[in-house]
Amino acid sequence: MPFGLRPIEQMRMNVSDEDLALAAAGGDGAAFEALLARLYDRLFGLCFRLTGSRADAEDLTQDICAALPAKLANFRGTAKVTTWLYRVAVNAASDRRRRAATYSKALDGWGDWETARADIAREEQEAVSWLYRAMGQLKDPLRDTLALVLDDISHAEAGEILGVSEGTISWRVAEAKKALRALKEEEEAS
């Protein structure tokens, strides 16, 4: 047996992501496991770029994976699994940001505790590479677009995930590059 794989593992290697997703949607646990094994690292990478924090990315990825069996019921196979999964991830990140903003507003007036929490969050952010810090300063649509494109998603696929045209994706990438360049120049001037 090549590479010491069991027959079921060899079979799963020859099955497309879309077929695995459809089988998983039908309740095939082995297909779900194989699909998750294939896509988990890419999903985590996207979540990291969307959040800018390893801890937040781990939480977001786990939340998505926990909800994935139910969400797969909506997968019809009309798009690539990665395109569909990235839309799920972008939506989950947007929902998380909205909840965090609401939570932050609810904490208004807690003063010292919130200030201390914000200081800790800033210190954690400083540990992340320059690109991810800079991406965190971009407007959400630019950051989401750049996170997808940096994961080798085509402009057409990114447009499908975000629900905008391919031209809008190209414009967002250009705007994100300009903003990142300006941030870099500003840091170098300091």
C-alpha cells in the first residue's frame, strides 16, 4: 500500500472537495472528517487574516467547524467548496465584529477594566507581523477582500464570496495596497 494509507484514505484522496461536501451534507461522517482535514489549515489561515489574532482565529475557526455540519445542508455544489466555505468564514468574522462592537458599547462606563482590557489587546496585536497589523487598520471591506486575495482566491471568486463584482474586488485590492503603502511610509517617517 503506498505511503501506508488504508484503502478508505486512498479513496478519499481521489474524491473532490465538492463530492466530499455533498456526502458530508448527507450525513457521511468520514466524508466530513476528510473534508475538514483538507480545508482546516486554509480556513484557519483566512480566519487569522480576518481577525489579526491567533487566539481570535482559533476561536473563529472552531466556531465555524462546530456549525459546519448544519451549514453543509445548504451546500448545493454549485460553487467550489472553498468559495462557499470562505463566504461562511467572512460572514462569521463580520458577525463576530458586530457582536464585539455591541459588547464594547455595552461596557461603556466600566472605565479602568475596559482600558486595561484594551491595553492587553493592543499588546497582543503588536506581536503579529506588520502586514496583519496593517490589515487590521483597513476598512472591513478592504481587509476582507485582501484576506481572500492573499489566500490565492481569484478576483472572480472573491467577488462571489463577498457578493460584489470582480471589478469591485480589483478596486478594493488597489485601495488596500494604497492604504498599506501609506501606513508603511508613515511608520518609516516616524
